[in-house]
Amino acid sequence: MDNLGLIGMISVATAGITIGIGSIGPALGEGRAVAQALAAMAQQPDEANTITRTLFVGLAMVESTAIYCFVVSMILLFANPFWDYVVQKAGS
Amino acid sequence: MESLDLMGIKDISPDALIFWHWQWVKINATIVFTWITMFLLTLGAWLATRRLQSGRELSRWQNFLEVVVQTMRSQIRDIAHGDPAPFLPFVGSLFLFIALSNLLTIIPGWVPPTGSLSTTAALALCVLVGVPVYGIQSRGVKNYLGLYVKPSFIMLPMNILGELSRTLALAVRLFGNIMSGTKIAAILLAITPIIFPVVMQALGLLTGMIQAYIFAVLAMVYIASAVRIQKQYEQKAQEEALAKGDDNG
């Protein structure tokens, strides 16, 4: 197989694996965080405001790992530097 | 549909879309849409505050702006545990800029400037610079720099690394969220162009507002952590002094 096909194949597969595995951890973590926050809110409805704000900030923190994975997979799919390099080399 | 979308399905960043260039000066989509957002914010604020009233009857826009500013003030007060006035201009502008640029995605053809890594990196750098500025303002240069060697000198590289990595996280989080919104809309337009893009667009509006809120809250939390610990130490010192005074007396 030529370089271009190989790079394309590996990039697509890696992008899928990246977002697939990368979203497992944050999903579990976020589920746990929301469950805990709901329990806390059920116990202390007066503190709902503070809990919600902390929950949002925490979720954003947890989510960022998934977002990193997403950005990496998007770069692999749409702005792949290796692909561009090989195409450029083949063109010149 | 293609005529409405400035960005193709392959473009990951609006930086690549260049409207006009002369020698080394390039005006790309990010800059143009940032200017439009800035212009709209300034125009809106100017129009709303042109004739301020203080009676019972308020104009709609003044009412709206008062609600927005009041909410921001109360949120900042909750986080900073103090007077929100010094933080409101910085954190409030961050929030309003990001919120408006995300909100305007309901207009077809709008390219959100926050969907470009350059914009979000610039905003995150503002926070990176803003934190020490507020910290030094409230506690002086020596005291603020002393924060970096707490709890011990070994933590100095960790503290600096933490500062840099949270800036990176701030930039990539906003960029990733907004970019994923526009990207998903573009991909769905190619697959199922009837209803689903609207649903995802609505979800994107929600994420956009939440991200604007989170960006502002995180910036405020970072600033508060640079400013506040000082107060706690002061309080502790005061209490200790009081206790000592009691012992002596």
C-alpha cells in the first residue's frame, strides 16, 4: 500500500479510537458528579445555587479531557499535517 | 445551503478564510466577525445607556441591561466573597463577548469568532495576564510572588506549570466546544439536511451560553484565588493578634 493510503487509513482509525476511548472516562466521571450533585441538592435544597454553579464548573473541567480528544480526532480527520505533507510532496 | 455557509465542511478554523489581503496584512473571517461582535456590543450598550431613567418606567433595553449587569454582579460577589466592582469590567466583558458571539450562530452564515483557536487563545492569555494584575493590585508584588513558593519551594515549577496548563485548558475548551457545534451542524447538513441540524443548532446555542458562563466563572475563580487567600491570612493574623491581646489583657 502506498504512503497516502496508509496515512489515511491509520488517521481515520486513530481518530475513531481517540474519541471512542477518550469519551469513556469523562462520561463515567460526569455521571458520577451529576448523581452526587443531585443527591446533595435533594438533601440541601437551600444550597442548590452553589451546588449548581460548582457542578457546572466541575463538569467543564471533567469534560475538557473529552474535548481534547475531540480536537485531536478533528485535527486527524480534517487538518492532518502528515496527509498534507505527503500530498504536497506528491504534487511537487 | 452552501451559499450561506462561509466555511466548508473541511475547514476546521475560520482563520483560513481570508477576505482581503494586502502584502502581509490579512483580514480573515475571525477578525471580521470579532469586529462585528465588538461593534454590536458597543452599539447596544451605547443605545441602551443613551437615555438612562431612574423612575418607575424603564425602557426595555435599560431593563434588560440592568438585569444582565445585576446577575453578573451577584455571581461575581458569590465567587469573590467581596465587592464585585473591580472584577466586573474584565469578567463581564469576557462573558458578554463570548456569549454574544456564540448566540449569534442562530443567524445563518455567522461564523462564531470563538470557534477559532486564535480568539480563544487571546482570551485565555488575557486571563493569564489578568490574574497576576489583580493579585498584585490587592496584595503587592512580593506577597503575590510568594504565592508561587507555597506551600514550599519545591512546588514552584508545579505552580507555574499549573498556571500555564489551565490557560491552555481554558483556550482549548472553548474552542473545542464551539468548533464541535459548527462542525456537527455542517456534517449533519450533508447527511440529514431537514430537521436534525436545527436540533443540534439549538443544543449548540445552549452549549455556547454554558461555555461563556464557564469561561467567565473560571476566570473569576482564578482571580479570586489569587486575591482571596490574602484576606484569609489577614483574618487569621487578626484573630491571632486578638487572641494574643486577650491573653495579655
